[in-house]
Amino acid sequence: MSEFLQHLVNMLVLGGTYALLGIGLTLIFGIMNVVNFTHGVLYTFGAYVMFIVVQQLGLNFFLALPVAVLAGWLLGAAIELTLLRPLRGSDIDTTMLVMIGAWIAMQSGTLWIWGGVAKSVTTPFPESPLVLGPVSVSWLRLFVLAAAALLIVVTYLLINKTSLGRAMRATFQDHDTASLMGVNVDMIYTSTFAIGSSLAAAAGALLGPVYVIFPQMGDLAAVKAFAIVILGGLGNITGAVIGGFILALAEELGAGYVSSGYRDAMGFLIIIAVLIFKPTGLFARAERVG
Amino acid sequence: MTRALGLVRTIALATALFGGAAQAQTIKIGVNEPLTGAFAASGTYVVNGAKIAADEINAKGGILGKKIELVIEDNKSNPTEAAAVAEKLITSDKVPVLMGAWGSSLTLAVMPKLIEYETAMVVETSSSGKITTTGNPFIFRISPPSAVEAAAFKGIVDKLALKKVDFLVINNDWGRGTAEDFSKMMKDKGISIGLVETMDQGAQDMSAQLSKIKSSDSETVIVTTAVDQLTLIFKQAAALGLKKRIITTGGSQNPDQIIAQAGAAANGTMHLTTFLPWFPDKTPNPEATNYFISEWKKRGFEFAGCTESFRGYDGIRTVAAAIEKAGKAEPAAIKAAFWDINIKGLNGDIVFRKSGPEGKESGQSQPNVYLIEINDGKVEMKTL
């Protein structure tokens, strides 16, 4: 029983970060319809910004987080302006190839700058964990869960309750009509990509200190983010959050009670099942056809 | 026009000749290591150690009157790439001998290529038993197979009063091989084996496996993986309040990197290693060890890398000794010469003994194994 409770706590902590990865990608992949292969690199980038600010500049850990989010926003905006804007209107394959190229180039860039040896970031949290009966969890991970929850709520409100969010949804539903209604469509494309990117960087900045930081850390994260988005339904923020927790639960229980060797396979088995039985994702709204 | 063409042809011919002549000035050694991917840190250390050996040999005039040249290729921590890289080194760079490929799965992937092209390889790090028992006569291993590690560990299990152990190992030939060899040794000793948990080589979150181990009734966990994953395991074990004794194997722990990155979480952990850079005087070859460490520091590398990089250093010296003995840089002669060398490695004498099925034995030297413990952020030696 105590083992089961510990698995549940692990699931909550892991699920929060998966959710954060998922909502960033669902904005870009689900709403903008860009197969964003740079999501994992932006995650890595966020982690390295933490490393620079905390370890190399010696600044405060909590100050470094918003810096990483802002840096992710700027890098995302730069990618949109230089790579995606000239390609707008071209087919999805072309965009995908360009994004794969950007992914490889940026990953090689991090390897070139920081080398392959993993880095770690020191945090202000105590090393001894919080112990509640049979369950124990590190303070750092609790903080990560809280920060992820905050970012998720802020993103949800931004998309659903603000005029910027309305303009975003309008733009990607019908680009021309939104433009006729006075929406600055160019600005919306750039900000959506930048917001999605900043969420990826935030996830990296939060998880970098939990794990270790190295150039390929984003690869597995990106694969999981795509899985979460497909699980939750494209463009659905609530779906991505729930998808994140489902993936974490499948991994925890799969590793705990089935076989740890197949831990990462568990999530993908669920994806296959979802694609067979509910191809639009678990929480996709009915789509207008035609 | 014809004359111009003729001139071009002459220049091309001259370049080819000079090029060929320049090539023959050096003896190439192929180095097949993971410089990117999950094992990037370790592979890079090994390559840096190899370069120290090459520079040392060349500074003394090289071998057979020629300088040696390392042709270094990245196998990306990926077995498919490791095999492709070996093929490229042998067929395109025409190296007569190789060193590689760090991980057991990487080395095992390269092995059929060695038979295909009849080229020998010094295995500097891999510890899966399979490498020297499947009958590949082109393999010469200087690292201890996990059975040798287990045998060395046998002496101390009584002192540690082990009763029941769990395993947490990397899910590849190295990890699974270690779990097998150590289980066998421990069962003979009357120690019971509990859980055998695995993790993917790129996995970053081992909380699920550790939670399971936390609630088992064993008192010790044997962990086998490379340094980056070890750091994560120590941190996550501490966060879960896992109070069991942790012993790591495989010799790729880089204890100083663990201390730097896992902090207090590393205290109390024990590690089976194959080199003692902290206590050069206790190594089998103190003079060479001191030289190597000072050279390593002079080049500005992190001290933590010494426990990996010494294998690259020893590996290249082993290869050089075989070339010298062979008297010519040809694959067959070098392969035969490996059986006759006897050099002082940083971790004991490197002399190859036959291992594996008769008629197609691999070479295996018998390096030393040490047990160290991390206490208060410092490395202490335990007597085996």
C-alpha cells in the first residue's frame, strides 16, 4: 500500500511537468498546426539558461526562472519570424523539414557551446525530503509541481479569457475572417509560437535542476510532449493537462507493477490504443467538417 | 588544351604520390567512442586519455619510426552507428587496428565487422561477459568483465554482511550481464536476490523503480549504469527517503563528478572501480599513474574524468605495443602480436589470456578492481 501511495505521489509530480510540456506543444502543434520539432530543443534551452544564470552568473534561482521563460519567448519569436513566417502557406511537409533542420542545428549548437558532459544546477531547497507517513517527496519537486500548476492556469486563462486568446483562437480557426475583423494576424502567429516556446523553456528550466542538463535531454521530452498532445486532443489545453497525468500514471504503474524495462513503452501503448479507438484524442471537441 | 590536361594529370599524379607518401608517414589507429548521446561524457574522457597516450608516444619518436595518428569517430552511443563507424574506419580510413567502443552493446555491434574485415580491436571499457566468450578472435579486452568484478567483490560480501540485494541496472548488455554475473556469485554465497529492475539508457526519472526498491525487504541495492544516470539515481533515492546501502559497479562512476553533482546524496555510497587516481601510490604502476594524472591536469581536464580516461590511455599504449611487436602496421600481424605483449598499465599488467571457445579465443587481461566509499564528499578506499 505504501508503495502504491508513493507511486501516486510520483505520478502527481511527474504529471505536472508532462502537462506543462504538453500545453506548450498543443498551442503550436494543435492550434497553429505546425509540427514543432524544436519543442525539445526549447526545453533544453530553458534548462541551459538556468545553468547560465544560476551556476555561471551566480544569480538567484527564483530570478532565473522568469529569465528562462523570457529567453524561451524571445527564441520562439525569433524562430517564428525567421523560419515560419516566410513559409506561411506552404505545405506541412516543407514546414516539418525546416523544423527538423532547426532542431538538429540547435541541438548541435548546444553541444558545441556546452559540450556533451551533463551539467547540474544547485537549488535553494533542502536536500532532505518532505516525509508524510510512508510517502516522501523532495521540496524541489513540490515547488516544480506548484510552478507548473500556476503556469498551466495562467495559460488556460490567457487562451480562454483574454482578448489575445480570443484573437488567437479566431486566427487559427479562420485566418482571413480574423484578419477582416481587425486582428493583427502576423502578431498572433508570432505570439502564439512564442508563448508555446516559453512554456517549453519553462518546463526545461523547472526540470533541468531536478535532473541533469545535457544537449539531448529534449529528445525524449519532445516525444512525450507529442504523445500527450495526441492523447489529449489537438489544441485542447485541458486535454493536454489530463493527458500529461495519464502518461505519468501509466509510466509509474507500468514500471512499478509490470516491468521497469518497458516504462517508456507504457505511455506509447496507451497512445496506440487511443489512436485505434478515439483517433482525435480523448478530449477533442467535435470538429467542423468542410 | 591537351597539354593543359597533361599538366593537370601530372599534378594529380604527383599529389596522389605525395599524399600517399604523407599517409605512410603515420600509423593510423581507429578510435570508435560515444562523443554524443547518453554516454558522451564518458566517451569524451576516453578519447582525451587516448590523445595523451598518442602524444606521449609521438614525443618519444613514435613507433617503427613513424608517428601514430588517432582517427576518432563518434558512435553517438548507438549500436547501429558503432558498427557503421567501425566499417568506415576500416574500409575508408584503412586503419589496421581499432580501439572501442565504450559500451557493451556498442562493442557487441562492432564485433561482426571485426570478423568480416579481419581487424583487431582493443576493448577498453565494456564489461559484458559475452564480448570475450562468444568466440571472436579479434577482441582484446583490457577492462574487467562483470564476472571478474563479481569475483573481486566476492571477498567483501561477508564483511558487508549482505543478506538480500536488489538490482537496478541499465537495460542493455552491460546492465543485464552484470545482474546475471553478480546474482550467480551471490547465490553461491547464500545471499538472496530480490528485485531486478532495469532502466533505459536515456531515462531521467527512476522514481518508479526506486519506489519499488524502497518497499522491498532487501538491505542493499547494486546499481550499474554510467555516471549521469547514477547522479540522478542518488538524488532521486535521497528524495524518496531510500535508506538502503547502494553499491555501484562497472567502473564508469567518475566518483568526483557524482560528489559534485549529487552532493550529500552521494554520501555512504560504495563503488567498484578499476582505477585509483586519488591514491596514485596504491596503484600497480605509481610512476605512470602520476605522469598520467599530471598530464591530464596540465591539459585542463576535470579530475573527475580520470577514472574513465585512463582506459583510453592504456588502450592506445596497448595498441602501440602490439604494432611495435608486429614490426609492421598490418592487421594480421598486429592481431597476432597482441598475444605477445606485456605492458605496465595504470591498472596492472596488460597481458592477454585466452577466453572463449577453443580455436577462436578472444584476449582478456586481468585488471585490478577496487572498492571505494564516498564519505563527507570524499573518496575513501575500502580493502577488498
